[in-house]
Amino acid sequence: MIGAVTTPTRGPQAPTRRGLVASPHVLASEAGLTILRDGGNAVDAAIAAAITIAVVYPHMNSIGGDSFWLIYDAARGRLQGLNAAGRSAGAVSLDAYRARFGSTMPTRGGWAALTAPGTVAGWSSAHALSRDALGSPVPWKVLFEDAVRHAREGFPASPGQRRVTPQAAPLFSEEAAEEVQRTFWPIYHPNRLSRQFQQPALAATLMRIAEGGADEFYRGDLGRRIAAGAKAVGSPLTEHDLAEHRADWVEPLRIPYGRGEVASLPPPTQGFAALALLKLLEGFDLAVLDEADYVHLVVEATKLAFEDRDRYLADPAVVSVPVERCLDVGRLDARRARISRRAAMVAGGRQAAGDTVAIVTADAAGNAVAVIQSTYHEFGAAVVAGDTGVLLQNRGASFSLDPAHPNCLAPGKRPAHTLIPSMYLVGGRPRLVYGTMGGDGQPQTQAALVTRIIDRGLSPQAAVEAPRWLYGRTWGERSTALRLESRFGEDVAATLRRRGHDVLAVEDWSDLMGHAQLIRLDEDGLTGSSDPRADGAALGW
């Protein structure tokens, strides 16, 4: 067993043997658990949870967003990655966006909805793997049952949705774009949260996909309606863009850490930055550090890892991304020497944003899944495609309008992504399966989870609940700050300020710190942990 309970926890750990699902919404976890009980595997459970959470957590993800998957096939001892991110519309023009928006990509409205929805293709590809390679008996249509019911009959809006919706006040002001008011307000306006939250158009769309498969979404009548709805709100997406979309299987990145290795996804995700961050930290004895020293070192390593990410991350199908150089152990050893134990280095920082969901599953056979699903900002582009109920993402906002940058806007290109499902493996088999929302916070929270369990001896639930931090600019602010949950205490904050960190205290349990989900796989069973910062649960049987 990895780690031991060293601190009391706010939420229970979920020990089990047959299967386990952890997600940031209890209804999604229940959907996955139902599939496990009915004979499905970890992949089936992850798909059902992912479809359901696209309904019940609309401020964080949607059917119109993207997803990335990390799947371990226990029978074959094979770890696979799945890139289900959409590409930019074929009609986008860097010059046109620069002429209209200057140096900054738009974040809301039709112009921001410029990348194809990739999520449904991810569900379909994962289902094909489960059916063909894992021999699952669970039909595609069954995976949609809970989601369709919740969309049609409604559900009480979660505390998270009630909390985030008013915080997105500019989306509901009279200054919001006409297409936002026309398509987004009727479904997601705060005044709808006082009653059972229903999404009948989305229910009908999900039924069409359940009956016709992903082809109906991308190349059928539904796809044509989505494209028409996108055009009506000013999006450059077309029927051709949807019809051409495919999810891609990719080889995960791996790097040794401790007595095992950490795995994540290659570009266009920031997975190599998350791995570099952990490898930089491996040069320190994290087990003996007090909290101030520990946070300081992780933040300093984050700055170094983000330097490479911000310089190089882009679509590897379009530009070369020097991943091997960024993860070269000798180079990382040399870069580690820049970290001072007593003083913060000055570093830049792009805006940290991202409202996302992480789902993790595992079963008795040893199969395991981490999937991250997102529309980027809360409610994505805040436009809905016609009468389909499909809330379109604004992931294209992460493109650069600098023509010299590798991540510059271009037709048919995937933008740089923050989404990074990850695992820690020992002997080639998963021991920790984890993910979190949080944009730039994802590598930082993942580093906290891994180091607190592997190096500092915390249990999974204690690691998830322990106070966290976020380094970087966020929510449009100009300063690069280090946000600390107040539970760290003033002594830790004061020590970090003396070392040169711009420390800002936030609430005890802050959404800014992400919503982490984690499963530990041991020889004697599974232990699940769900973040109390969200509205989810780790459910097993």
C-alpha cells in the first residue's frame, strides 16, 4: 500500500474491490457505478459518467467541448492515450482575428466558438476500445440512459453551479453579445436555478446520438443542425469541419519518478510540463520539508516547467514541439540548479483559466481510466447551437494571435490544451489514477497529489483535501500571484512573502484550486477520493 492516513479528512475514502468511480458530481459517479454493477468495465463506467456530467455540471463542461483520455488495458498491459480535441474551423483567418480583436483572442460569443466539439468522438472511440479490445457487453445506448433522464426530467442545480453562475455575471449583463443573450440566457440564466434544472433540447440531442452513434453528431442531420446553429451565432464552424473531425489514439508520455513512473498525454496538452515539474521536484527530499518549504519548492519548479510549456506548446501535427528536450533528465537537472531554497525567482505567467471536469475509474480486472472533459472557460463560448442544446466551447481562446508563436491561430489546428489525465505506475501497472480541473493549476495540483502520497505519506483522501495553492495570473488579473487557501495559516503565508512570493489568501476550500479526483489501486483493493471543493463522490462496490 502506498502512503498512510496521517491527517483527519473531511470526506470519507471509498475502499472497494470490484470497481470504483470518482467524479465532481455525485450523479455522474452514480451513472458510472450503475454500469459497473451491470457488468461494465472501467472504460464503460468512465463513458457513462462523462456523458452524465455533460448534463449535470454544465458550467464546467458540455457535449460541445473537448476531452482527453488515459486508458490502461489490464489484460494486455497496455496504456493508451486518446486525444478527442477539436480542430479550428477551416475558414478561420489569423489576419481577420487580428484585425477584429488586436492581440487577444475573443473568449465569448460566436467568434470564440471556433473549434469543433471533440467530446462525442472521444466517447465513441473509448466505447469501441471497450467493446472490441476489452470485450464489454454494454451497448452504446445504455451508456446514455442516466444522462438522458437527467436532461429530460431535470435535477437540482448543484452548489457548484449555483456558486459559479452568479460569478459569471458579465455573461448575464445587458452588455453581453446579442447571440449570448438569445441562445444562452434561456437555458443557463441564474433565474432558472430556482427550480428543477431541465434541458429538453439536450435530452433530444443525446437520444439522437444514443440511437445513431457519433456519426449522427458529426455527419448526420444532427450535425447539420449543429453547424447551422453555429453559423447563426457567428461561429466559423461548418458542416465540413464537423464531418472531418476524428479523435486520435496517441502514445502517452512517461518519466521515472520514485519507484515508478508518471504518465500523461503529449502535446497539444501540457502533459510534458506536468512531468517536468515532478522530475524537477525529485531532486529534493520532499518528505522532510515543512509546509512553507514544500510549497516554495513546488512553485519554483512550476515556474521552470511553465517556461518551456509557454514557449513551445502547440499542435504537434502542425509544428514541432521539442518534448524530448523538455523532458531530458540531464537538462532538468541543470535547470533545477536555478531553484533557490530561500528566494522566489521572477517569472512571467500567462492567464490561468479553465473550468473542467476530471473523472477516474478502475475495476477489479485492473483496468483504469482518467478522463478530462472541458469547455475551457465557465460555460465555454456561452453560445448554444440552434435548437440542439449544444453549448459550444471557447477552447480556441487559447490560440495566440502572434504569428511568430507556435500556438498561433491557423485553420484545422488544435489549440494548446491544459487538459491532462494522468497516472502513476509501478511495474507498468497503475497505482494512482488522477486528474483535476483548473487550467494552469492542473500540473500544480497533480504535483501536490503525487508528492503528498508518494513522498509525504498522506492517504489519497488526505492528499486531495490538504490545503492547496495556485501560482499564476487568473481571471483577468495582471499580477502573477501565489494564491494560498487560508487553511495553510498566516505563518506559512508570511514565510512565503519573505521569500519574495506575491501571496494572496483565498477561502479555505477554493474552486480556484481545482476539483481533484483520485483512485489508488493496491493488491488488496481500490481506494477512491473525491474533492470536497466540488459536488462529487467516490463510489465503489
